[in-house]
Amino acid sequence: MTERIIGCASRVANALGHGFVEKVYENALAHEMRKSGLGVVQQRGIVVVYDDAVVGEFAADLLVEDQVSVERKVAGALSDGPVPHYRNYLRATGRSLCLLINFGRPKVEIRLVSARGLIAKTIAFIPADPSSSALKRTPAAWHGRGPFRIGARANK
């Protein structure tokens, strides 16, 4: 399943490039995964309980097939600092794998984290193919009067 998720991330990166806010990539990735037949829940609420008391709440970016947590970032690079943070996400949800996907660079960086820690520092750098970029200006935008169109239906 992680291979399918990475394939979806590659398609999103090639279509959108880098530089958008995180929510854009979350929505695009969720859409692409649904098109690929994967079950995806966005911003799934998670409650942390300690000694029968709720001590925290947070939301997982994407939960795929109720098995793999996907956290998207838009940063210069992924660091090892937040790995314990994601391990705790996994422990709180009872899941075993988390993919960290960074759309903040020209090449998408992907790391795999397990409930025991970092499995692989970087499992993939997916280069965005500039020749297949779907970011195009509409004719009105060429003259500073219109919006950008993004995606497969963008004007060529």
C-alpha cells in the first residue's frame, strides 16, 4: 500500500510542483488516492487518554485504508526532530506505519516511520518533471487579469 501512496504523491508533485500551502497538497493527495481506489480520511480526530482522562487531542492529516498514517509537510527539508512526535501518533492510533511526505522542495521527500522509530531516513526523492507540469496560465492571466488554472484541465 505504501507504494500506491507514493505513486499518488508523485502524481500530485508532478501536477502541482512545490510552493503551495500544506492544505492544497493534503486535498490533492486525498483526491488522488481516492481516484486510485484507496480509502482515505482527512483530519481524523485522535484522542489521547491517560489514567482514564482525556489529556490531548490532535488530528492526523490523512489515514489511508485505516492502516497507514500520512503526514504532509511543506518545508525546506525533513529533519529527524519530529520522529518521536509521529511515533506517538502511531501509538495513539494503534497504527504501525506513517509516511512523512514533504512537498516543499522541487523533489518530494518521503520518509517512513514505524511505531518503533524511523525506518528509513529518506525512502524516495520524487523529482517533479517540469515538462509535464500542469500549472499553466489562462490567456487572461498572461495579461495580469486572470487566475492561474492548475491540474490536468489547465490551458496549454
